Amino acid sequence: MKRLLHPLHSLSFTRKYQFAARKSYAVFFVFVSFHSFAQQGSQNNDSLSARVLQEIVVTASRSQESLLRAPVSIETMSLQAIRQSAHFSFFDAIQNLKGIQVLTPSMGFKVINARGFANTTNVRFVQMVDGLDNQAPHIGAPVANTLGPNDLDILSVEVVPGSASAVYGMNAINGLANFVTKDPFQYQGLSINQKTGFNNVKSPETNATIISETNLRFAKAINDRWAFKINGTFMKGTDWFANNRTDLNPAANVSTGLTGDLNPGSDHVNVYADESANRRTLTLGGKQYVVSRTGYAEMDVASYGIQNLKGDVSLFFRPNEKLEVSYTYRAAHQNNIYQRTNRFRFGNYRTQQHALQFKSASIQFRAYLTQENTGDSYNIRSMAENIDRTFKSDNAWFSDFTNRFNSGTSGGMSVADAMHAARAFADNGRYVPHTAQMHHLIDSLRDINNWDYGAALRVKANLAHSEFQHDITHLLFDKNSRVTFMYGLDFREYIIVPDGNYFINPEETGDNLNYWKVGGFVQSSVSLLNDKVKVNGVVRIDKNQYFDPKINPRLAIVYSPTPLHNIRVSAQNGYRFPSIFEAFSNINSGGRKRVGGLPIMSNGIFENSYTQASITAFQRAVQTDVNTSGMTLNDAIQKEEGLLKQNPYTYLQPEHVTSFEAGYRAALFNERLKLDMDFYYNTYRNLMAQIDANIPKRQHPDSIGYYLQSNSRQNLYRLWTNSKTISYNYGASFGASYDVSKKLRIGGNFTYAKLSRKDQSDGLEDGFNTPEWTYNLSVASPNFYKTIGFNINFRQQPPYLWQSALATGNVDGYATLDLQLTADLLENTLLLKLGSTNLTNKYYYSFIGGPAIGGFYYIAATFSM
């Protein structure tokens, strides 16, 4: 096993548990820890025949309605389904819902997406807890369930897999998830949950490692008016390892025959400091060679220890049966791997949220403040690059490489041997991973908040949000009316503290950066034809401070020939404004400055830059001319200069999606068979994306080619802009479950997603990054023998193409088998659970650039009183 390094917390944790892990298989199945699930006031519905008509959802239209008659597709996970899941947590189990895709950049950081255009920071999908957005402000998306509820407090999950912008705004153009927690008036008592498991079993990087999670919930109704609840979670373990060594630049030296392991310009997926900004084209022996610096593997400069400490406290007051006022405080502290364009090591990363809510029969008001502090986090790529540059500058390293290569070939060495000798000579004295010297250097670089020299991520950000919703049906219509009417208003402001590296204030140096939007909606529904037809209409308008108002309408019709058969159709628009990072980023990463797409951030760069794609084509053509045609470098530059293209893109505009959807939901055979299917067709315009574009360090027309022939003679930028492509995608999903008996249910779902075509395709848009199909099959029983239950789930997906700024390549298909056994003991006071995901332990990648995911095996116990 290689010893992993983390400046604050080394993987002595992993080493400490290795001996226990090797012995663990003999004792694992006799390990028992206290774990509770049932609570006073909860209903233990072990029968599978609970009537579907009783299922109520609130997320589809902001008001309570029957699941069967919801106007758009909505997926739910009930308390019983969560209990029966084979996954380690309810959040992990979301990936088994119909139409949902979950990416795994880290065991502690999973990303939900639906209907295509996925990435590792999904700002197109909103995640809420009891209607409160729990995103990390500067990221613009949640860090998995870091700030969310634990398994003891979760009541249900509702997911809208499609645009929800018309109802919620907040950039929810690919979907929305709402986690509903337990009411302390109804679910009272003390619950303690302990889970202990193993991962990294038979990993090539380490011995098996242990993960532990402890959860606590205490809820109490003091009287009919006052109640409170307290929740806490502490999780600690070792992450999955990202050590993919696939070469992303295999053709760099094809013209010289140096390919495969001989390629001096290689760019390995999870090795950093060998990327484009760390490469140069060298003229050696009259030929042109692309050469990369020697990078460091991710596991050399980052720890895989993960830890999450989180908790929340809520106080509820009900002056009467129709009014409720509540205050909730949530806080979380984590050490984890996070991924955006680069991968980051989160250390002492902190988030917290204060929320005040008021609810009555017709009015809802919410106001909350979310605060984020990235603590001691750092950019893994910048860390690797600046370790290299601390040892030796780029100029010195490439000079040493050139001199040693030339002396080697002069002495009779082959080109391949001379390349190897030149690299060894240039790397002589390089910092060695996992030494005290390397530890000290990482400690130093992680505290330098300038990615030209260090790697620190030092961001403090806030999100302030308030919203008001008023159902005025009773004011406009009599109580027997079949018409409902409500309206709502909301205001959101991001407040960023400029750190001088990641964010600056381009207008008022030193002042906080403010970014706001305001919006509102009206919604009405009407029931027609003896309640067989329900028409729901929503019109929403949102105004961002840098953009004109945008209108998001939705029209949905549900036809119910009987209460158990429901056909729905809908059409809607959705807009997404740029996130903080897309609008205001100002960072130098890997020698390439990433610049936000607002004019105040990028004025002049768009107009004076050349696309990296054309520069790469130009450089390769020049290289080929010199190497194969014997041309001089100057002649080759003049010949190929016409390949250079000025940047045709410009400043950011909001994304736009138009969505059409149809579906059918039914309960048949005395509600034993449940069916749900949907079909959709989406059109995306102005997808926000990044373009690499460079500016020569001299603008004289006669010298453009000379400067763009070498990376060292140009300023490199990555600009946020909009793709010119119009993307069309369609898909469908089908789900079914059948109660074979009161004790046994079989079910499954199938999801299909297809990128139909692209008009004006420029290749700049985000990758579709979605497998064409996935399916889940399950067999479950909550009580097949007395109080013993089980669940078996099989999931499969095919290979698909992953495209991102970090890495592009084909993701292999995979299949996983998950299972769990539960046993209720002591009259529902003690629940034992034995579970495994990816039981066969066949390692797979959920995307290119992320970790290899293996089997996970755990035991849990829940005790309540």
C-alpha cells in the first residue's frame, strides 16, 4: 500500500485499520451496533398493500396533491422504501429511482442529474430540504447531502426529473429534489443509529478500509404548541481512489513514432502537472517534439480520508391548528474530495444555514441564510503543478531536458532512450511523494492563496433568500369552487467576500461581491368534466441584475377517466442564470486563467483572442511540416497561419430549455400493480460552456503565428460563454411494481435518454454525459419471515461517452447487485440491517476522471425509545 498524504490528517487512519480490516471478515457478521429506526408516533407499515391513493406529494406544484394526479413526472421514495434500500444512506438510494442519474466524484460527494447534460457540479439541478435550497453558495450546487438530513430524520424524497423552473425558478431546468423531514409533533422520541462497513476491498491501491457513521435524533412535543428536534451525524472513513492512468494526449508525437509508453507528451487522467499548460513543443535534433513535465498522481498529493460532522436543531411553535412558525439551524464540517473542472481536497470545509418559516392554511413564508467557508481546502492540480515549479521552474526544466537530450543523441543514444535520460536528468532532485520534505511543502502551498504559486481555496460566500407564497382561492371563489389560485414572490442575493484569487470585485476593489435576482409566479388550476380533467397553468418571471426579465410558463393537463388511471401532458419553458462561478470566476489554474462570462469580468478578451482548437491544429500542422517535410520552422508557421481562428464567441446569456412531456400513471388489479411512464422532448439553447482561447503576448499582425506557435508566448484563458449549438434530446422512462402477496413485491424501471441532434453544432456545449439506457430490477419483502425482511436490486447501464474539461473518454458499462437483510427486534425498538452495494466487488467508473468504485459491505443497528 502507498502511504497517502494529507497535510492536516494523514492516512494513518487507514493504516491503523488495516490489521483490523484483514481480520474483519471473520467477525464482520457478528458485529452488532445500536441502530434505531422506529420512533414514537411513526407508523410501521410493513404491509406492501398501502393504497396508492393515499400518496400525497407537494413538490410538483407547491401544494398538496395526489401522486397519481401530479401534473408532471415526479418520483418518490417513502419511509418504507428508504428503510428497505440496500444503500448505506437514503441519499445513495436516489440512484435507483426512475429517470435519475447519480455521479460519484467521491464517496462523500455524489451528484444527482436527470435527462442529460450531466457534470460533476450540476448547477442545473436544485436540491432542497423542506423547501429550503441547500446549495453551497459559491459552488451554485449542493455538496451531496453534507448539509441535509440524516437517515433518522428523513421522511420522504420527492424528485421532479425535468424542468421545474416555472414553479421554482432557481435554475431548476434539469430537475429538483426535495427532502421532507419528520414532524417532531408526530415523530417523537430518541433514536440512535450506528453503521459500520468496509470498502476498498481488493483495491489495487490499499487494503480494505473501514467506514463508520453515527446518527442521532431526538424529538419532543412539549405540549400541543411547542416542539423541537435535534439531529446529528458523524461519518469517517476512506474514500474511493482515483488513479486512472489513461493517456488523454496519445497522439502528441505520432509524427515521430513516439506513442504509448514512449510518448513524452502524455497527459494521464489522474496525474496532474502534465496537462497542456505544462507542455511545450521543443525543437530537438531538427524535429519538433511535444514534451510534458512529469506530474504527480492524485494519491501523491491528496488524502482520501473522508469525514463529515453535521447537525441541526429546530424549534416549532403552533399557536393554533392552522399556524406554524419554525426556526432551523443546520451546520456541517467536512473533509472530502470535490470535483469541478479540477479536483479539490476539501479540508475543514464549513457550511451553515439559518432558516425561519411561517405556514398557515393559505400563506407560506421562508427566509434563510446559507454561509460557506472553504477552510483549508486546496486545488489538487495547482498543488501538483506548484510542487513541480517549486523544485524547478518550467524554463529551467525544459532547458535541462533539451540539453540532456541533445547530449544523449550526440553520444549515440536512440531518440527513445534520450527522451528517457533527459526526463530523468531534468527530474533529478524532484520532491519525492510521502516524505517529510513533501509534507512540509504541501503544508506551505495549501496556505498560499494564489494558484500561480500555491493551491489554497479560500472562499467565504453567503446566500440570502426569502420567499412568500399565498393561496387566495378562498378570497376569489366559494369553497365549492373547482378553481384554485395562488401567487408567490422571492428574492435571492449572493454575497461573496473577494479573496483576490478565486473571486475579485471588478468594480469596487475590496468590497463584497453582490449578485441578486428577484422573481414571482402565479399559478391556477381548474377541474373540469366532473373532475376528470385538471388543467394547471403557471407563469413565472425572473429578473437577474445583469439580464433582462425572463418568463417561464408551464401548462399541464391531467386526464383521469377513473381515479386510478391518469394521463398527463405538459409544456414549459425554463431559464437558468449564470452561477457565481460562471459569472465572476477570476482564477489562474494550470497556467490558464479562467474568467467569468460577464462583460465586467472579461471585457476585451473575447475580442482579441484565438481559439485553442485552432491553435492546436496550427501547432500540429507546423510540427508535421517540420518533422515530415523538412521545412524550416518559420516557413511552416507562414504556411499554416491560416488555420488560426479568432474567437467567435461573446459574453454570457441565460440558458433556455423548452420541454414537452407526456405520461401515464395507474394502479391496477386492486392496486397491486402500479405503472408509471413518461416521455419527453427537450430543446436547449445557449448552453453555458467554457472555451479555451489565447491572446498572443504581442498583437502585431506579422508576429501572431510566431507567438501562437509556442504556449510560452501567449496568455491562456478559459472563458465562460454560450454554445451556439441548439441541442435536442428526448427520452422515456417506465416503472412498474407488483405486489405478489402481502409480503412480497417485485419491481423495476427502465430509463432511456438520447441526444437527438444538434443544429449549428460547435462542440462547445457541455457533454450529454448520460448513458443511453439504464434499468433497475428489484425483489423486496419487509417481513418475509416474521420481522425479517430483505431487498435485492440489480442495476445495469451501457458504455457512454463522457466529455469534460478535465477528461474526455468512454466510460465502460457496468452492472451492480445490491442486497440487504433487516430484522426488527424487541417490538420495533431495535432494527438490525446487513447490506451490500456492488456485492460482486467489480470496480467501475461512473465517469472519466473520477474514482474507481468497488463493493461496499456494512452492518447497521438502530435503537429507539
